[in-house]
Amino acid sequence: MSIHQNPTDDDLALGIQNGSEQAFNLLYKKFEGKLMGYLYMKLKNKEIAEEIFQITWSKAVSYTHLRAHETDS
């Protein structure tokens, strides 16, 4: 799947549902800094912030894949 210029978050989520690595990478890059910054600011611990980020990201991607299967039905 080719991602057009300036995709919305919904476009990227749909791309992820369709297996697009490009969409995954774009969405990850978009939110990584913001979410990591927020977590670090709140937790004041880089290792814990990174762990929570990974857990949160994993759940977000899993949710996206679950939604894809629900819409297929």
C-alpha cells in the first residue's frame, strides 16, 4: 500500500490494518517523541517510560489489528 502525502492518523491506521509497514513506521515516528516526552515528564525515569511506551504502542497496534478483523466480518 502506498501512503499519500500528508496522511491522516485514520489513513495510517487503515494502512496498518492492511499490513502496510510504511504506515506503521509513519505513525510510530509521529507519536514516539510526543508520547515518550509525556511519559518521561510524568515518570522522571527513562527506563520505565520506555517500557510503558512499548506496552502502550503494542496495545495500540493490537487494537488496530482487532478493529481490522471486526470490519472484515
